[in-house]
Amino acid sequence: MMYFGVTLRSVAASKNWTHVVQDFHRTLRAICNQTDPDFRVIVACHEIPDMPGGYDERVEFLQAGIPFPTNPHEMMQDKGYKLSMIGKRIREYGGGYTMIVDADDLISNRVAEYVNAHPGQHGFAPRTGYVHVLGESCVRRTLHPDQICGSCIIVNYTVDDLPSELPTSPKDESAKAFILRKAHPTIRPHMASIGRPLAVLPFPATVYIRGTGDNHSMIGGGRLGLKRRIEQLLRRRIPLKKIAAEFGMEDFCG
């Protein structure tokens, strides 16, 4: 079983809730378009957005009973608490391969099939990914996408890797000891350091969407540095239509 975990910000913490919901539904459609149906999506949120026609039966919502965040620091604490909610639920299912996905990024429809076909690994990390700036008609490939995007790493979590209880509050620092709560650029080296290196995922798994105005990774300091911006400018543009079906980007193509 492959798990996708999504943290969704609240209405109160959103600049434009309508756009947040649109982005979330697009992300969800991309995840649910997997070629292998053996997966589950766990969404941690305050409010469950309306979905015309309802949600796929494999999508589960966990509602947080914590105060709404009021500043960027509290927003990251809010996201961390929701990650703990997701981790606790996956522990209740017995653990397994888990990919955390930001609610505005897009995921390849090949991820679940590949992961489910390669049991026994500690997890996976792609060497490459895509970056798309809203409004452009292309994507650009990027190296080591986990260094800029929170929707890349797949970890095979054991029950002991996951919390049995929720943190006492979003401010509870002890919860950060869990792998699930570590900053995404540190997970791959951390897994190697504890003797559980991640295997290479041999294809780009993620389109990191920039310019939505509500990126979790941007709040966390994930802005592309000068070196990355130059790298992106020098890389060949890949037309959206070439990857649209795989990543659920048809509506980007006009």
C-alpha cells in the first residue's frame, strides 16, 4: 500500500481560499490518477473543501482541532501538527511507503505503480523533478528536487517511525524527532546516516508549482536561490503538453 499525505491550510491562513481549494483539487486529481489503484490519500486539514460529485473513496480527511495560525511561524507549526496527524493515522494502518505532498504540487501517475512493484526498499528519492511557474507554457527540469520541494521523498515508515499520539500542541518541539517532521532537504541524508539509504526513483515524480501565492514551501524558506534560478534559466524548456497527462496538467495547456 502506498500512502500520500497532504496538509491543507485553513481558510483563515489563506490569501485566497478559492484558489487554495482549486490547487488542492488539482493536486488530488493528479494523485488519484495513479496507474496502480493500491494507494490511499490522507488529508489533514481544518475545513474539508466541497468537491462537486464527492471524493474518491481512497481519500480520507482528518480534521485538526487546533487554533488557526496567525503568522508564518505558526503556519509552519500548523503544517507540522498536521503531519503528525497523518503519521499517526498511517501508524494505525501499520505503516508503509509514504509520500508527503504539498497541496499545490503535482505528482506523476507512475509513482504508486513503481513503489508497489519494488518492496523491501527503505524509500525512494528522485534525482530530477520539474519546476513550473504559473503562466508559463513549459516546465524545466531540476536536479535534487527534494532540496527545494516538499513533495519528492518517499519513505517506508515502520510503526516505530510514526507517532502513537498527537503532539500536545502545534508548539510541541518534541514531535520534530520523527522522520516525518524533519525538513524535507534533510530527510535523504538523515536516512543514509541511520543506515536506511533511499533508493533512486528513476523518473521525475513531481512538478513543483511556483507562483500560487500560498506555497507551504515558500513560507518555510524554500525560495529558489540565485544558483538554482540560473540553473533553471539555462535548462531546456519542456512543453507542458509532453507531461500533461502524466501529471494532470491538462488545464494548464489551455
